[in-house]
Amino acid sequence: MIDLLLNLLPEKSNFLNLFSYLTTRTILATLTGLMMVLFLGETFIKKIRLLQFQQSIGDRGPDSHKSKDGTPTMGGLLIIGSVILSGFLWGDLANKYLLLSIFCLFMFALIGFADDYNKIKHKNQEGISGKSKIFWQFICACIISVVLYTTAENKIETSYIVPFFKDVVLDFGIWFIFISIFIIIGSSNAVNLTDGLDGLAILPVIIITSALGIIAWASGNIIAAEYLYIPHIIGTGELLVLCGAMVGAGIGFLWFNTYPAQIFMGDVGSLSMGAFIALIAIIVRHEIVFAVMAMVFVMEAMSVILQVASFKIRKKRIFRMAPIHHHFELMGWKEPKIIVRFWILTFIFVLIGLSLLKIR
């Protein structure tokens, strides 16, 4: 929006020209997201308490989680609202990738809100049915993937880049749509499963978003793209603004979500942020690198899949409880230790993922 306003001015000073630079707008978007969440956080939490939007723990977690029953939830509304507002304020609204990412955030947040609201209304852990949730996630992911496929200006925008090799590019044609749907839905639910301890999901999202923002900038910059042997995709640099807003809002939310949490992000936050980071990875054509960076989320999701499969087939459990962070809790690890160690693992995986950009 700032670009549109500047274009209306007949003459721009050097100072106003600063706001047209991507770096300036990214910094301002990050600060906007951060300040909005920090300044509105306490008021938002009080309002959520008044509305009685509180978490019902139920019997799905360890007994130690009973003390968290009644903690305000739906904090994702504050995060996503801040990110979208920052994106509209500081982003280039003519950029299709920016608008598609905002659409992704909004629609998956809507699904998460419906899920959270149903949990609160019926005071259970079910929310909307699993089939309904997947159905609406599929519809949203399908729209996003079809738009990306049909608006691609060349094959590189829908091909898959293989790490370690300079010239290995896989073109799956229309299967790009179905693979992208799978990645978006998978990432959305994986982050949702990880969001079971105070601050466990939000910092990995922040770290991964930061890394993907750098890749998006490099992909949109022809010099950086050629140096790193990554696809040069015009317009992806604008995603850095939205990534900055997500990082700022996420850090602000962590202030209130850190152990012991004053508020949970809820499905409205986890589902939308999981879909968002997957979409950024798809746009910049680095799904495999993203899988490495998001290995903590992959590990959490796989622990649930393996646990369910093992119980159905063998009538035995692999883990004491799934997702795997609960397994470590039941082994005697304290919650803060699990959280910090998962943060450290994410930092390591992100560094490995970034190193794959140059190992070609």
C-alpha cells in the first residue's frame, strides 16, 4: 500500500524514497508486527478471558497439563491479524505472491478459528471433524496450487530443484498441483501437532520463516540467484516483507506464549502458519530444503502416524504418547527442557537446509 500512496505524490523527496526500498519496508513490517502484538497482547488476553475463549485440555495430554486448563486460546488471531495488516501496509499489493500468501494465511486461519470455536463451544478436544478440516484445507490448498500453476510464466516456476546438483530439475507437469496440496496440508497439520507445549511451535516457525525470507529475497534477485544456483523468480523478493511481519509478530507473541504461557495460539495460528511457510517454500521452489528445515515438524507428524499405524496393526504403541514431545514428557523431561532442545534442533536443521543452497 505504501507504494501506491507514494505513486500518487507528484514529487518524492529522498526521505520518502526510502519507503520504496524492499529492505526498509521489510524492517518496518517486522517492527509493525512486533509492536502490534506486544502493545495489544495484554488487552487481547483480557478480552479473550471475558469471552471465555479458554483451552480445554481434556485427557489427550500428560496429567501435568491439567494445570493449563482454562488458559486463553486463539492467540493466532492477534498474530495473523498483525501479519496481514503489516503486509497490506508495507507490501506491494500488485505482487501476486504477496496477495496469494495473505489469502493462504486468512483462509487457513478461518479453518483454525472454526475448529477452535467448536472446541470452546462444546468444551471438548474435537472441534470440527477431522474429515471436514481436511476437506476445507484441501479446497484452500487446491485454489492456491492451481493459481500458482496457471500463472507460472515458465517451467522453472513449477519444477523441483534437487539439492547437491546444479542442473537437476524435475518437471512433473500438472502433478505440481497435487504435490503442492500435499505439502501445504501436511505442513499445516504438522505445525498444529507440534503446538502442544508453551512456545514449542512458534519459535521454529520464526526461524524457518526467517530462512525462507532470505531464500525468497535471493530468488527474486538475479545476481544472488545466479551465485547460489537457485531459480530466479521475478517478484519473490516481496515475500520478504510478509516473512518479516511474521517474524516480528511471532517474537511478540512469544513474549506471552513462553513457559508458562499466558495464551495459546490455537489452531487459528498453527494451521495458518504451517500452511504459510509451506507456501513460501513452494513459491521459491525449495520444498526439499524446507523439509530439512522443518524436520522437527516432520518428526512430530511422523510420530503420530507411526503411533496410530502401530496400534492398529500390532496393537502396540511405539511411543509412550504421541506427538513425540509428550513421549519425552512421560520419560521425565521437564517441559522447558523439551521446548529449548526442540528449538536448538530447529536451528541446526535450518542451518543444514541453508547450507544445501551452496552445496551444488
